[in-house]
Amino acid sequence: MKETHHFFAIGVSYKSADIDLRGQFSLNDSQHHALFLDAKERNIKDLLVINTCNRTEIYAWAKDAKSLIDLLCRHSGGSHELFEQIGYCLKDEAGFQHLFRVGTGLESQILGDFEIIGQIKQSFYRSKKMDLAQGSLERLINAVIQTSKRIKTETKISSGATSVAFASVQYILNHVPDISKKKILLFGTGKIGTNTCENLVKHTQNDHITLINRTQARAEKIAAKFPVLVKPYGELASEIHSADVLIVATGAQNPTLTIELIHTTKPLLILDLSIPRNVASEVNDLENVRVVHLDELSQITDATFEKRKKYIPKAEIILDEVKTEFLVWLKHRKYIPTLNAFKDKIVPSKKEARELENYINNCFGYKKKQQIAQKITGQIAAYIRENPHKAEETIELMTDVFRLKSENQSKK
């Protein structure tokens, strides 16, 4: 990591934009991949993309935030002008703080939503697979995961409804009488769709749940876990006609549920859990049809929500503890190039060592000098850890006295 690089967190979220605006910055799989390839071309070493229904964010060490904003705007449907209005950019410790809060559910629409940590893990694995997790990113993500685990086990902030999937089922239970006798259709079997299906089976006691997905094999895989029926994509219109509740959870970038697919004279509740919206706006105008979108579901609160808020201070204490440990590690890590330069300075080349060996009868050979250098360097590193307030002063003194040129300086 070069000295001129800083850590940035840039993006848009439900706090800065409604579902339609932030939907413009959402990334599908191919866009996500193209963004990674572009980042590698720009020689970015550590980069994480969080792309969920509530936020699209990029975290990376870079020379400036502009390059990351450009990556997001170039590979999504959003523009620089729109980002200036609804986007945000956080630098260094503020960026770390934001990632810790996002990863622990403190920034979620539904407080304590711990599904986000699983999404961060998946995002990190994707970065690592693309060779975009080469430095401090892995240590950072592990620290966030550790914080999430501690908050979940040491507080009750995750009690009650803690996900959009559960909130959608809660909404159905509160607004549809005799739900166990109603016909429920789930269109789309992504992450949210799968979680919603599980919650439907668990809480509605309904044996009239049907799954439809463009890729039928995906729906059949889920049906193997739950007592639900799978129908082919070609029967979507007829299944909608007989449904009482329709849940749309597809991952498309454009509406997949259009007005032409809906032919019903009885009341139909539609929950759109997708971003961007996958239910065409014209559907709202149909008689007997009620459309509820993601943001409306996320605003559902109950008695348990107020109880969860009481645990925020304890969660923030845990967060600060782990974050501080990470920042100390990160600060010490930046001294490694200078320490390596010092060690290289006091260890001669193999050729020089051989010449010295001829003069002092092999008393101080190359390997011996390596051992001595390692011991001295270790003592200096220990001193810096024990005296962090003197770290900068120590490094500057070593650089001046020994005329060191660290790896970072040589790259400038």
C-alpha cells in the first residue's frame, strides 16, 4: 500500500436516496465483473463492492475518491451529476467507521439486520477471487466479522424482525386475513427470495406456496428444501391470475412484472423486494391491486424495534474496541517498509558477505548477519509497538541517520 493512498468509502444508500434513485447505481452480475476488471486496469489492489437492496458502495485504498466514483458511474446506470446529489464519500477513519457500522447492522434500514454480514463475506470472497484483496482488506473484513459476531452474541440488537425477508412476511400476516388459506406466488429465487420463502413456510402455515423463476432448476433446488410447488416460467400469467399474494424478488435491472401479465378481478397484494423496482409503475393503477415496495416494508416497526434500540450504545462500544485494534495494526503496518529498508541496509549482499568472510574468517557470514539484522529490526518494531506516540519520530530518525529509502519512497 503506497503512502499516497487513502482508504475511501463511496456510494449511495437508502439514507441518501429513494429506491428509484439508488436503483440507478445498482450493479448486476456482469456490471459487477466489469467494474472489477476496470479496477485491476487502474492498478487498484484492495477493493470491496457491497451491492444490496439498501446500498451500493465501493471500499478501496486509492489515490483519490474520484477514481472510485468514476468506476461506479461507468459500470452502473448512474451519472456523476446524480452521484453529486445523492452520493457520499468518506475518507480514512470515517470510511473504516462506516464499514464497521454497515457490517454490524447499525446502518441497516431494519436495525440489527445481520444478513448484511453474509453479503459482505460473499463480496470479499469475490474480491479475493479476482485478486483484489492483496493487502489490508482481509484483516479489515475479519475485524468487521469479529465485531458482528460479538454484537450478535453480547447484545439483543438482533431480536425481532431483522431482515427485509422477515418484514415482508410480517406485513403479509398483518394485512391478509386467513393467510394459511390464501394462494401465495413467489416470483424470483435470489437471496431475498429464498429467505422470504423460508419465512413464508415457517410463519404462514400455508401449503399453497408456488415458486416461479426464469431458471426453473434454481426454483426446484429451493423446493427441495421447503414444501412448495414449482411452476414453469411460461405459466407466470396464469399463476398470477389465481394468486392472492405475489412476491417479486427477481434481480433484473428492468421491470419483469408488467401490466400485461396481470388479469385478475379479485384483490391482489404485490410485494416488490427488488432493486431496481421489478414491478412496472403502471401496475399501481390497476383496480384491486395493492403494490408495496421495499422501502415501505423496511420502515415497519414494532415493539421489539424499540427494545433493540436500547442496545445500540453497547454495540458501539464493542465496535470501537475492535476498530481501534485494527487501526493500531494498520498504523504499525505502514512502518514495515522502513524497517525492511533498515534491515536491507545493514545486511550486505551475498557477494559482499563472501568478501567479508575472507577477511574475518567466516565469523560474520551472510546468514549470521541476517540473523543479527532480524534481531535488531525486531527490537525496533517492539519499541514502536510499546511506544506508539514515538513511532513517527523513531521512523524519521532511522530514515535520516541511515539514509533509508523505503519501498514506498522508491515507488514515488
